[in-house]
Amino acid sequence: MGAAARLDALGLQLPTVAAPVAAYVPAVRSGDHVWTSGQLPFVAGSLPATGKVGDGPGLVTPQDATALARTAALNALAAVAALVESEGGPSGADALDRVGRVVKVVGFVASDPSFTGQPAVVNGASLLLHEVLGDAGVHARSAVGVAVLPLDSPVEVELVVELLA
């Protein structure tokens, strides 16, 4: 089953790639690898939640942050697909069939100082990649707690993927 069929089975669609908020591009290719810029969990152009992740009043819950990491990973896949398409490859979700492997995921979690559950939050991204890409979505990963992210986003995800010829 291809990535487009898996996305459909999950009830998901690749979103439009978010416009950069500074001087960079959403993804670049070097050789067989694509590096995405850090992707925020934008939905229809806006962040569904902002703030620090943790347990307590006024904080983004770990469960909500996990869902946001999933969305950020979907946005990163959209950046990969758009780059493949821009190089004359397949379009839309079919472009993801060119991914031979997700090599590395880095997930950043804007964390309350007492929060140590970053790996569980970034699992949202990891699980989505496996669901969409199958074995090609299994990867090495870092989950990093940070003080603040752009636009006060609770999470940010970046990918390194290897493309098939």
C-alpha cells in the first residue's frame, strides 16, 4: 500500500506547505537526502495551540502536544512531497512513495521547567511517520525540551529523509 492510500485510510491529507516565517525554504535536497526546516503544527495557516507543554493550569497538555507533533510531522511530509514534485517527481501524496527511509527526526518541545516527557510527545510524530510510510518511517530520533519555539508553538519537528532514485 502506498503513502497516499495510507493517508486516506487514516483520514488524512497532505496540507499545503506552510510559508516560511523568515529567510529559509521548507526543504532542501542534497544528493539522495532531503532535510526539512523545522515544521510547526499549522492547521489551515494557524497554530491550534500555543504555550509551554506540561501538567498544570495554563499549560498545553502532553496529550494535546502529542497530537500537535503528529500534525507537525504531517507538515514536514508535505514539505518533502512538495520538493519531490518541484523536481518533476510524482505529485501530492504519491511523491512520498519516493521516500526510501526516514533517517532522522528531531522534535522540539517547548517545555515547562518541570516537564520531562518530551519523548512521549515526539512519539506523535514518530508514530505518524510509521503509519504513513510503513517500515520506511522507522527512524533515529532526538526529543529535545526547549524554553520557547517560534510563534510560541508547543512543538516543532524536522526530518531527514532518503529518497529512492
